[in-house]
Amino acid sequence: MLPSIFGESLFDDWFDFPFRGFESDVDRKLYGKHAARVMKTDLKEHDEGYELKVDLPGFKKDQIDLQLQNGYLTITASKGLEEEGKDKKGKIVHQERYSGSMTRSFYIGENVNEEDVKAKFEDGVLTLDFPKEKPVALPEHKTIQIEG
């Protein structure tokens, strides 16, 4: 079975028994069972361009990578768990903190380049500003007069 691209697939729940319990997890109900791996985004249109806000709580600026290729802006965030405060006499009994990576791509236009994209990361929110793609001018059709 192949993994689904967006984290939600018709077959994701195929092997889950439907009556195993009724969780009251709000994120799961709103965003699906893969909510922890989804970059929640807001896209706002302005006169000159767009503002994209991406929630990346718990990430640091150096753990985020932005790539622009063939008109697609790809955001990748990855991190591992730190070994801070490790107790050599104890062991981890329960762990919920996120470790791994997530990637999301947005088509922003073939005519937008890296210099056009402005990025800022503050309080766990990545804010990207980029211009609207300029429409490509179509060549004019000129009519040639036929004499005679």
C-alpha cells in the first residue's frame, strides 16, 4: 500500500477497527488523524501579492528550509529530540514531543524568483510575502493587408 501524499487517504483507516474508542481530540476531529504532521497555513491576498503564514511551533529558524524551484515554494521543517536533562538512572516512560520532518509545497508562479520572496520567523510562525505572478503578455496578432 502506498502512502498518501497529503496524509489523508481512503485507505488510512482500512485496518483500524471503527469502534475502538471515541477520542475527544479536537485537532483530530478538525484536521484528521495526521494533524501533528500538517503545517497549518493561512493565505491572505493583497493588492500587490500574497502573505502566507505557516504555524511551526517548537521549531527554530535553523531547522526550517525554503526552496523555490519551477514555480513551487517548498517549506521543510525537521528536528530531533534533544538529550537535555538525561537521567542515566531513569528511562523514558512516555514521550509525546514531536521528532521528525514535514514538507509542504505551494505553487507561487514561474516568474517569481528567490529575491521576490520575503521570509520572517517569529514566535513559531513563518511569514512569507511574495508578489502575484505577472501575466505573460500574449503576442499581438497583426493583420497583413492583401492588395488587389
